[in-house]
Amino acid sequence: MNANIYRHEFRMRLNSVIIWSIAIIAITLIFFSIFPSFADQATLLNETMSKFPPALLAAFGMTGVDLSTIIGFYSFIFLFAQVCLAIQAGNYGFGLVSIEERELTADFLISKPVSRAQILNSKLLAAFTSLTITNLVVWVSSFAGVMLFRVGREFDSKTMVLLLLSIVVFQVFFLSVGLVVSLLVKRIRSVTPYSLGLGFGMYVLSAFSGLEGVSNLELITAFKHFDPNYIIEHGAYNTPLVLLNVAISVVSLVASYWLYIHRDIPSVV
Amino acid sequence: MSIIEVSNLTKYYGKSRGIVDVSFKVDEGEIFGFIGPNGAGKSTTIRLLLSLIYPTSGSAKVFGKDAIANGPEIRRNIGYLPSEVFYYEGMKVINLLKYSASFYNCDCDQRMHELSEYMELELNRRIDDLSYGNKKKVGIVQGLLHSPKLLFLDEPTAGLDPLMQRKFFDLIRKENTRGVTVFFSSHILGEVQRLCNRVGIIREGKIVEISDIRSLQQNNYKKVHVMADNLDPAAFNLPGVTNLQSENGMVRFFFKGDINAVLQKISGVQVDDVTIEEPTLEEIFMHYYE
């Protein structure tokens, strides 16, 4: 680890962290604020929802969701938070070394007396710190939402903690997959299309899984690995899928280190 | 002692050529000029020595250590000025220089200010707002501020105005007298001629000549003009003559070898005018490129 690179990288991402955090606070609290009116009409609402086509419910992650309970309602919010977190982590992953190479600052950094492994360590740690700040913001705003809008309803904090604990693994997944993809493709001109593609692609893959025929493609998506509905229903993680998730992250990270250390840094020609 | 020792270094980017079988040595305290046209492999060589890219085959030593295995250690004493200077978005000059200095165990603050003042660089400007020439100055200060023992300058004068170029050359000469070895890559021969002790000429990825700059000019080639009536250019087609041209009773050629052979030829002709001079590096260079 190199403290200078870490500090520099962290600072470069500070604005982005603040913006994502504000977005997540807004989403969480605005959604929570409509919970009291939902809860009042819960029976009616659940009845109406059961008449919707299953594909529509699936698309919004509402299959089997009981919106009359706090945790049921929260699972809905959490899914939105997950999409944001996925795109943010994907952004950092895709941009971790590619931005530097695209803007040709990589020459500056790598000609300093540091090894490539040190550079990647510091960069990853800085990105992880940024993601952790957003993670903590999700924790705080989730609990704040419950406090403010629970309207005296029962609330199982254990399941919520279980959901929130999954975030860190979820973030690492998108960070490392983004990174390895960025090292495999030739040149990334802009990070956002990639991270949006990865985030939404995986979300859609998970949302429609099992709906149309048999496909095991859903097994690769982190949204399925940490499906909030599953976690709430079972009060536990889907262990095999979580292990698969961790395995994908580990393989991506190991591959990233190998690729980065052996990489020819592109230059203008 | 050799500061840089390159042996049979070859680099292919996939199928396209970078450099092929390049070998040379640079001694301590030298200013070594590395010249060749765009795309000849000058930057590739420098980037290999900094392990920004890895060789296909061959090896390179810097300070007597393997350039790849000991990369981070070697780079502690290297200053590098890339040909294209780009820096982090939104950063001020001063922050970039401090970031750069933070990688070296040195208190470079004073030197940073001295160098910036000398190069007339404003420290509080954002790098994005700087012109190409000013960005180049940031690169120069950045490459020098930790007092490196070896400098890699990749086409350093591009974008600098002539006044600034002169200041920059004075700076490099001053560094050199302190014992700093300089590896100076350029396609502008005049500046190499002014600054360097020895030159390597690279063409299409291969070294075509490594020579003392003086011997390259003095011993190797003479530029001969002969003016006479009814001159037959073919008469001068001697061994050692190249670039033979004739127009309006004037014959021009380069000659390498015993100058007496040419003199004998000339003495047999009734000439109007004869000049024998040293070619400029430019002409030698063009000669290598034909």
C-alpha cells in the first residue's frame, strides 16, 4: 500500500461519493415516507397487486412482497439501493485503472518508484473506502427511515441487518468484476455505459429469472445472490449463491492483479 | 560505469513492430541523444526502460540492475518527462508537483519553487487550463524536482518557445555538470547537436548508428561541392561517395574515407570553386533515412 496514492485516489472520488450518498439518502427517505399511507391500505393494495401480471411484479422485484410490513416494504427500497450501489461500484471498478490510461496519467504514476501491485492495492483500498462510506450512509438512512415512518408497526431489525450486511460483499462484486472487464477489453472510452450496462443488466437478469423457461444465467448475477425477498422470506442468506458470489469476486480480483502487473500501459502513437 | 545497458531488446505490440534487437550503453554523466523520426521506437525504448511496457525479448539494466525486476528501486533515481504531458483533471500545478514529490523521500519544496520560478511556471493554475507549452513546463519541473541521477527526456522541447528552450537546455546542462546522466530523445537534430555527447540513431525500430557526435560529424562524412564547366558527375563515382547530385555544372556529394582520393580527382579538373565541409547532423541524418 502506498499512502500517497491512496489519499490521492480517495480525494479524486470524494465528489462522486457525496453525490451517490445524497441520492441514496433521498431514495430511501422518500420511499419510506409513503410507507404510512401504504400500511393503512395494505389489504387493498396486496389484493390489487395480486391481479397484476407476474412479469410486471417481477420487473419491479415485488414478487411475493408484503408491502404492509416494514421489512416487506423495505425490501422494495433495498432493491433500488442495490441498483444504485451496483452502478456506483461498477463505476469505480471500470474506472480504477482505465481512466488513468485513457487520460495518459498512467505514465506519470507508473514511472514513480512504486510497484504495480502497490498501485493496485492502494487504488482498490481507496475505492473500497469510498464504497464503505456509501455503505454506511445506506445503514444510517435505512434505520432513520424506519424510526421516522414506522407508525408503530412491528419491525424485525435482525432481517434488516442481514440485508444491510450483504452490501459490502455486493459492492466488492461489482468493483472487482468491473475492474477485470476493464482490463480485458482494449480501451474504455467512457466508464458510465459499462457500469450502467453491468448494473442494469444484472438487475434485469435477476428480476426475470425463472419467469421465462429454464435458464441458469441468473446464477451469475449478484442481485440473485442477494435477493432481498429470499433473505426476508428465509431470514438467512442463500449460502451456495453467496459463496458463488464471493468466488466470482475472488477470481476477478486475482485475474485483475495478474493482468495489471503484466500489462503494457498504452500510450499515444 | 554504464548507467543504462540495453541488450538485444525487442518489443512487438502484437504483430506490429516496436523495436528490434536494440543494444546500447549509456555511461555515467553522459548526455546521450536518441534520434529518429516519429514511430521509430524512441518512446518504446524509454517506456521499456521504465517498465511501463514489457519486452518481447532481450533485457535492460539501469544502474546495473534489471529494469523490470528492480523497477521500483531504480525509478527512485529516475526523472521522466513523457512526450505527451497529461495530468489529472481538476488538479492545480502545485498539488500535482506535491503529489509527485511525495513519492520520493526528499524535501523537495524549495527545489520545486526554484525550478518553477526558473521555468516561469505559475503554481496556482489548474493544469487543465494550461497551454501545451505550459503543461510541458509542469512536466519538466515534475521530472527534476527530486534531483534524479538519470533523466529520460522524451521530445522535451515540443511546445516550448525558443527562449524557454534555451533556458531548458541550460538547466539540463547544469544538471549534467552535477553528474546527472541524460537520455535525450528527439527528432530535432539541431538540439541534439547542441546538447549531446553521443548519439544513437534509430530507424524503423533498429539502431543504425551509435557514435560520438563529433566523430559522426568530423571523421565520417565530408560534404563536397565542386563547381566546374563540363563536369562529368560520373567521374566522382568513387567508393565512399554517396548522395551524388549534379546541377548546372555543380556536383555535390557526401564522402566517407580517405579524402585524398577525392582531391586527386578534383586536381585533374579545371574547377571554378571547391568546398569541403562537415555536414550538419541533419544531413547525416537524412542520409541514414534514405
